[in-house]
Amino acid sequence: MWARSVTPQSQNRDSSPITGSFDRGAAVTVLICAAVALAGCSRSDTAAPANQQASQPTSEVKVALSEAGCEPQPASVPAGPVRFMITNSGASHVTEVELLRDGKIVGEKEGVKPGSSGDLVLRLDGGGAYSVHCAGGAKNDWPLTVTGGAGQPGAGPANATLAAATQGYHDYVVAEVDQLVTSTKQFTDAVRAGDMDKAKQLYPGARVHYESIEPVAESFGDLDPQIDARIDDVDNPADWTGFHRIEKALWQDKTLNGMGPLADKLDADIATLKSKVATETYQPAQLGNGAGELLNEVSTTKITGEEDRYSHTDLWDLAANVDGARKCFELLKPALAAKDPALVQQLETRFADVTDRLSKYRQGDGYVDYSTVAQDQRRELANAVNALAEPMSHVAGRVV
Ligand SMILES: [Cu+2]
């Protein structure tokens, strides 16, 4: 996935220096298709009648990032949809905020630079003590209380159309990870056999089934950095594992010596991921937030070529990220169409634009070497992805 920032102050974090565990499921509504009539699970179900029952007022919490920290106002909200309105009036060290419960990330907003603002919309149905966390300020953790909770009037799953979307997304992730197991095994077999050429050839295609599910990579907890961290994400290079460690061996070190155990570990981590996603559930806002944040990351960070800096296979990843974000959109579309058809239209247009631009770089069954893509071409791509990320950032607020 993209590089994650550190949240060192939270307790209950495990020892990994590069990420905290991330479990939205602990705090948010679990939407399961089985709970509704089978007919209601059909994706082609039109959303109009179902949506009207979803209206529950969205609470608003202002979070002003400052050198002092990130105090939420008010510090208590009823369970249900919550819009965090995050502003930064000039705190250069405090640019992101996370909502934590029991040390786990429930939602986050990154890249809120001085002078900018952003919203994070979530459904908080598990009442109790939360913490608004921001690294870099004088005080990093601010309490937020959610009153009421699951089982309270109005706190239930929004509607059948959205339940179908989250169930569909669960199925999609499971299917992608199944393919990831196979594609990675072919790659790691080549690594174990010391076959550099074959491993290089298989590397980008093995990864696409991971990049496609990156909108929810933070729900994978520590598996995400273990599978996909860059060298700058780890404190100690000796602890660095995953695809990019082997990528460096292949393209920069030009030797697979010592890579056998790393190939084994990559297979093992992906096997663990497979069992994790089998039971993972998602909430509609999480798909919107995750896709929006991922597209932001693509347009600001990944566009520089940092992800596949040794192999320059970045365009495979970017295309898979866009495909994964599109999947989130497609699944939410029936519900969105009932609430905001103009937003649907805008997203259709912008997705088509990005896909069209990416297709110009196709070569064989993949993409051209990213080092051959000039700065102004990269800037054009970044602008198109950024223009897509903007409407995507409004999706969560429509489906919460
Ligand atoms: Cu990645």
C-alpha cells in the first residue's frame, strides 16, 4: 500500500514501528447481507425506497489542528453518523488525525496541510470512549465520548442496498486475495529457485491483486507493512520484509542470495491475510473513505515513482489502485444514485478519464517502464487522479 505514518503514542500497539493495528470492525456497524431478505441483496436493487429509511442525523465534530494538538468540539456525540470537520490554520507539524478506539484506528484523515481542511465521515455505533489522535502536537490524544450505541434506536444498519454493497466488497476482497495467493506463489517459487529473470517478469503481476484491495489495506493491520512496506517505512532495514525487499534484491542488488526466507515469509503473510479477510466486514463509509484516501495517495506520493523505485513497474500498481477504487464506487453506486446522481455522473467521467490516460501507457500485458514517463506526463496523470479523488472524497458522506 502507500507508506503509512507512525502513530507512536498509542498504547495497545504492537511492536511494529510502521503501523498500528487497524480494526474498524470493532467500532462500526457490521452490515451483513444475510440479515436482509435475499431479494434485497441484489446489486441491481434500486435504492430509492430503501434509502429513505437511512436518514439519521449526522453529528458534527470540529477538529482544529494546531500546535496544541487536535481537540474535538464537542467532545461527546451520540452514536450514529459523525462528520469530523478537520481544519488546519497553520500547524505544519500536525497534518493528520486518527480516530482510535482501544488503540485501534477507526478512521483517519491524512495530508491536512496548513490552510487546508477536510472531512472524515464515519458511522460510530459502538458507544464508549474514543480518542482523537494526532502526532506532532503538544498533546496528541484527546478524548471523545460516543453515547448510546449498537442496539440503540436509529443506530442499526442503514439499508439493504448498502448492505449489499459491503457484502459485495467482502466477496471482492476474498476473491482478489485468492488470486494473490496464487500469483505470489509463482513469484516466490521463482525467487526460491534463484531464477532472477522469471522473478522479475512475475513481480508486477503478482502485486496487482494486493494493490487492488488497498482501499482497505489499513484493516489488515501489521500485515500491510510486512507485505508492502518501502525501505523508508522501517526503522531498521534488517526488519524490512515483503514485495519491495525482494524487488530491491532483484533490480538493485542483482542477487537473490538470502531471499528464500523472505519469499517464505511473504507467502505466510499472504496466507494469514487470506484467513483475515475471510471474516472481515466493511462499512459503506469505509469504502468511500478508503478509495478517496488511496487516490489522494496515488496523486501525491505514488505518482513520484516511490513505490516501485527499483523495478519502475509503478503503472501496474497505479492502475490496480484505480481499479480497486472503482470497485468501491461501483458497489456503492446504487445507493449513491438515489442520493446524488450528479456525483455519480462526475465520478463516471473522471474514472473514464483516468483509465483512458493510463491506457496510453499499456505495453504487452502490462505497462511501460515508469522511468520513461516524463515529468510533465506524470503531472498530467497526477492531475487527472486528483480530479477523481475530489468527488470520491464526498462519497462517504452520502452513504454513512
Ligand atoms: Cu502498495
